[in-house]
Amino acid sequence: MTTKKVAEIDRGSLSELIARVEHAIEHELALSVEDMKLLLHAITTLCTLQANMEQDDITLHKLRKLLGMIKQSEKRSQNRSQSKSKNKSKHKKPRVSSTKSAKAPQVVYHKMMAHHKGDVCPACSRGKLYKFEPNKLLRITGHARYEAVHHIVEQLRCNACEQLYKAPLPESVLADGDAEQNYGYTARALMVIDKFFTGIPYYHQSTLACLLGYSITASTIYDQCEYVANDVIPVVYELKRLSADAPRLLIDDTRHRILTQQPELRDRPNGKGQQLRTGVYCSGLIAILADGHEIILFETSLGHAGEHLAGILEKRAETLPPPVVMCDASSSNGVVNRQIILCYCNAHARRQFFDLEKIYPKDIGWVLDTYGKIWEHEETIRAEEMNDAARLVYHQTHSLPVMKSLYDWALNKRNGKAFEEHSAYGKAINYFLKHYDNLVKFCEVEGAYIDNNRMEEKLKIPIRGRKTAHFFKTVNGAGVGNVLTSLLATTAQASENVYDYFVALQKHRDQVKAEPAAWLPWTYRNTLAKLSATAVAPPDSS
């Protein structure tokens, strides 16, 4: 007895076939020969499956093979790998794509006007024309950064009472700004993104606009950015309030410059007296909320990262436990009169040894190989998607012995007769020993990070602006930058479309001011949907 050969049709190919069939039905098109063969295979598979089920001789494994869910192979190694991948994918969370905010291209269908289905072929005069697979073209077009439209509004005036009557502007115009607003919400959003995320200075934006035929001064661009900052600042205040109650925080800072900033007498970071402060820094803070959302805040001022954090924690609820704070071992990261769990960055400690590898290849090579194991363990934790409790147990089991072996090695080196305390080698060892208790916190506290690399990565946003514009001119300009850069970075971290978000905040600035919690980067879409539903809902007849 011969059995019918069943074609292997995987789930992806079947889904694509269904989409093509639906497209052909919608536009009255003919299927290609390959699609008809695949459709015939699917029908044959269905008939064979029904016949086997009637004979009651089919197992679940055979059913999966018939449906194309697994490959028809008898190799045990392949079966094990398939089973392993299946179990892994069962518990794996869907990965958030970095292109979540990407827009799908607009689809335009061009109908044939010169010829129609069933017409005689003009070329051979024998055959008839029939629907065929349409030709596809994806056209990417470019546009100028700004588009100027001069609206002439007709007005009438009474010659007796001098009452003035204006023609109303269309909704399409009012959707991008108020009736007296020269620069629309969309133009302002572009100016903000260019300056505070891309790092294009105001005068470079002005030059680019002139090249494209529009005269916009640098001071005008700053004014428009300030208008946006005033509209979105309630959301930034709400983000700061939420950051105060975050269980985990990462902080760091980098140098910056404000031309008109005058020296001020301020408390020392360690709480011991006061000193005249002259240095300007951009402090960065990442707050990981209990629900998993992340808030990124920047503050360019005379204060260090520790002072920025202290200002945020002033609003922290007293009933909450101390937050876990990741930073480097700099004294400027200290927080006065605030109880925190301080964790130090292991990447900074490792860097002390890394710079000496060429001088001491044997000893330092062993240190780097050993130190690297804790990051390998962290990669394993991420791959297996462990929660904080399981992660802590894993690090205690695998990483804590590594850290202890490094500590014993460093202690033996320091107690040796050949130890030179003030050499680079000795300073690296002393740094590790001095801060060991804070470096090993990831093996003692749930959720504590190994390093501060994420915060250093986010600091590249203001650094990018500093490298191109070099400075803020005034303290007020730095304040505008703090608001807009913080909200831009937080929105980008939430994988939301930054341009759409800033346009929405400007358009609904009154609602944003009244209820900023409803306009966070991860809540504003629901708010817009509710507003849209309310606008189209029929009036209550009662």
C-alpha cells in the first residue's frame, strides 16, 4: 500500500499564502503558478490528514509533522534541539523591537485606465487580457525640513461699529498650531529633536534652513524650543515625582559649561561645610520603576550627580525602603542625609587593571579573565530571564566566589614585600580593596546592577550636544535643555515615536497641565484614544 507524499508547509509560508490569496481576491488578480502549487499541497495535506484521522492510526507527533509544525527527520539530535528550542520559546517574553515607533508606508493602488480585463491584446490581437500580479514600487521621498504656507484670511469690518469679522481657518491648519502661531507644533518638534537629541546647534539649524530656502534665525529656533519646554514641563515634574519612589537608580555626571553661570557658595558633597562652587556638570539619572518603566533625567548646573539625586529623593515616601543606587566611587556621588544602598561600578574597578595589562601581562591577564566571569554569569541570567530573586541566588553561587578570589589575590599582593602603594599597580589594587564591599553588592542585594554602563551610555546624549554647541549661554537655556533632553531620552527609551509624542503634548497642553500622569510616554496613547472616542461619541439623548 502506497501512501501519499505530504508536502511540508511551515506556518510562515501558509500565512504568506493566505495573505496573497486574500490580496488576489480583493483586487481580482490571478495567482502565480508557485502559489497554485502551494495551495494544492495544502489541500492535499488536509485530505491526507482527514483520511489518517478516520483510520485512527495517527499520533500527535505525526500530526505535527503532517501540519508542517516540525521537520520530518529521524535524527535524535535534531529532535532534542527542537524540543529544547520549543521549551525555551515557551517561557520567553516577546522582545521589544527598537523600531516600535516606525511607521508603515502608505499604500496607493494605481488602476489600469488604458486597458481592462477581457480586452483583446493590442500587441498580438489574438489573446485576451487578464488580471496579473501587480508590479510593486516602494518610493522613498525627501522633503525640506520646513514648509512655509502663507494663509491669507479674508476680513470684513463694519463701517458703523467697526466690528471685525474673520474667515475661519480650516481644521487642518489649526491642528498644527493656534490661529496666531507662526511656527507649527510639527516645526517646533523638529527643532527640539535636532538640538537636544541629534546635537545640531541652533546656528547650524539656521544655516540648514537658509540652504533650503527658509530664513529662520538661531534665536527664533531657541524661542520655539522654549515654548515646547513650557508645554511639556508638567510631564517632567511628574517624571521626577515618580523617580523619587523608584526602587533602583543609576547616576553619573560629565563636565559642561554655562557662560553666565556665576560661582556660588554651596554645601560640600560630603556634608562637611561649604565651598565656593565654580564647576558646571551635567548629571544623569536613570530611575527603574517598580512596573519596569525607565525614566531618564538630566540636570546641567553647578551640582554633581549626588546632589541631583538628593534633590530627587526629597520627595520620596518615608515608608519606602532605601533605594539601590548604582554609581562609581567618586566622592561627588555621595548623598547627604539620605539613606541609600550604594553599589559601585565593577567596570570602573576592572578599568584600573585593564590599563596595566601590557605592563603586567601575567598577573593582570589572570585578573581580567577572572573578573570577566561575573559578566558572563550576567549574560546567562539575561538569557534565562531570571527574576531578581533567582538572579541574586545565581550570583551568590557563581559570582561571589569569583569576587572573593579576586579579593584574596589583591590582599596577598598588598601584603607582599614588593608592593608599591603609589604605583599604578598599587592604586588599582587599593581601589578594589577599598571599595570591595560596595563592588560586591550585586551578590547581596536583589536587583543591584554589576556596572554603571547604562548610565554612561545615556550621558552620550548631552555629550553629543556639548561637542557640537560647546556650552549653554544662560542658566535659563540650560534649564530648557534639562527639560527637553530628559523627556526626549525617556520617550526614546520607551520605544515611542518622539516626534508624534511632542506634537501631541503641544496640541493638548491644557490637558497635560491638568493631568500630567495621563500624558507620560507610556500612557499618552491611551489618553489620545479616549479623547478621540469622546469626540466621536453621539450626544446623550437624555
